[in-house]
Amino acid sequence: MPKLNYAYVDPSTFTSGSGQTPYGTYEGDSTFQSDIVSVTKWVAKRLGYPVLQLEIPSGSIYACFEESINEYSQHINNYNIKNWMWEQYGEKSRISGSLSTGVSNPVTPTNGPSVQLSEKYGTAVNMGGNVDLKKGYIILSGSTQDYDLQSVWAEVSESGRRIEVQSVYNHASSAITRFYDPYAGSFDQRQMLDNFGFGNVSPAVSFMLHPISYDLVRANQIETSDLIRKSAYSFEIHNNKLRIFPNPADDDNGEKIWFEYYVKDDVKNTNNVSGSMQGGVSDPSNVPYKFITYSSINQPGRQWIRKFTSALSKELLGIIRSKYSALPIPDAEVTLDGDALKAEGREEKTQLLEELKEFLETVSLTEKLKAEAEEANAQQEVLNKAPLLIYIG
């Protein structure tokens, strides 16, 4: 005759290091030691104890409690990884604590990878970057039209390393000498504008109000103008082989043609992970998050853990009772509720996980930006309906 073992007895204390939880992850936490006893008693009462005898020992509820903390910790860590993965790229550690648990240190946004990427683009387009831009020159020789910059310059000055030429000119660029106001005109012109009351709209003043992008465009315009309009030559370059047009005359012998270049090895080295980043974060699998220290979890988090422990325990009790569908008694039999308990436990688990995921999604950085955008639009709507002040004078 089948017989159930009523194994549950209310625990009195929890002893650290006793191996009462499967992994022992949190056993050294004093808050965990006190909560695990109270949560176990609470779960047992929710399952009907002491009115109903339970076929689940307190150690099994301990295991459910530990698993619930792990589940909560996993979702919080996944949330952090999703929001801060790009900021933590290359970092070695942001977690303090023991080997298994720890407290997540706040992540300070630095836009580090974005800055690195922009530096690489800046290097490529000759606007900033993190690689030294060098200068070299060739000396025109009689009527020679073709010059191999790799052999003439790089073999001697760069020990044969491959160079990448960025620009060629036959005099130093003069953009900086006219950068601040190339179109302001002479002093007499500006004085005339002032005399007629138009000084505040002169090019010299209005230029100062332009965005920085105007400065970059203007500097490029000046340099291009110098290269095209002032230069006595034009050129084409392929594979670091320079051809000068028109063919230099004999009286050009000895004149210098300048060029700016990068060493390709220098550019390549900036694309590699530096020594300080070796072993750092490269993908979600090695972001250094640990299980969250239980005592650092706030009350809303602990309430979620308690409920999830109850759902797991209910599912486990249902599995135990499903071993037998019914128990015989004199002149009858008792039908067990194992299947119903399993279904209820799994439904509660699913609901709790969905609630946690939805909550974490609402507080993600993406949702924060959306909320700020909506707030800004709402404020703009209010301002659009506010009457403007009328000045009379």
C-alpha cells in the first residue's frame, strides 16, 4: 500500500556552513540566515501547514529560497548587462565582494567605445584621431614627374613601414592664419558697417555665433582653396606613387612638395585591444557580475523572492504528490492534488517572471529616453500656447 512521508517540521535556526542549501552561495550572510527560517515557515503555512501535513522537508524549501535569489539576481544582472554592456567594454571588474556574491558598483557613462570609434573615423578622415599625423616632403628633380613616396621617404624615415598619404601640397597650409574671419573684409569695411548701424550683423560678429561645425567646414574650405587656387601644381596619387601635373620645369628643380601621412602600423595598433584591456569585457558572457549579496537587496526585491520561493515549493510539492494519483483508505480512496499544485506553481512562477521583466523594461535606459522625449514634447506644446511678450519702445 502506498504511503506518503510527512517530512516537514518547522525549522528553528539556520547554521552557516552546514550545507543546508545546495550551493551555499548566501550562507555567510546574516540577513539570509534569519530570513531563510522565517520564509520557510511562511511558505509552509501558505501550503496549509499545520492543518495539512506536508511531504516536503524544510531543506527542500531552503533550496527553493536559494534558487529564487539566484533567479532574481540573474534578471537584475541581465538588466545591467543590457543597459551598460557598451560602457563596460574592456573593463576588468566593477564588482566588489566574495568569490560568489558581490555588490554592483555604479557604472559611470564614459562613452568609451563610442569615443574610440570616433577616433578611428577621425584618423581616417584627417579630423582628430589618436594617431600622429606626420609630414614629409620630396624635392623636385628637373622634369621628373613621378615619385614613389614609399621608397623615397618611407624607406628612409619610417624604416620601410607602409605609409598612408592624407594630403599633398607645395606650401604649408595657411587656413589657421585666416581661420577666424576669412570673409570679414578690411578694417575700413567693418568701420563703415558700424557707422551705418550694421556692425552687429557684420561677418566678423555673426561668424562667432555659428556652430562649431561651421568652423570645420570653413577650415576645410580654406585649405581646399589654397590647394586648388594657390598651388602651381595638381597631382594624382595611387599606391603612394605621386604624379605631378604639369611636368615640373627645370627652374622648379629643388622645390619641395610636402605631404602628410600616417604610418599604417600605428593605425593598426589602435584597433587592437591594449594591454590594459586584455582579459576585460568583450561580450555578455564575461561581464563581471556576481550573484547579488542578499543583504543588499531591498524589500520589494525580497518580497518577489518570497513569492517565487512559494511558487517553487508549491510546484515541488505537486511533483511529490503526483507520484500517486490516489491513496486507498478503508472502503474508499483519497485523490491527491499533485497535478493541480504543479499547475498553480508554474503559473505563479510565470506571472512573477513576467512582472519582473516588464518592470525592468520600464526602467531601462531606452524607456528613460522615451519618457524624456515625451516630456520635452509636452513642455513644447505648453510653450507654444503661451503668448509672447510684446515690447513697446
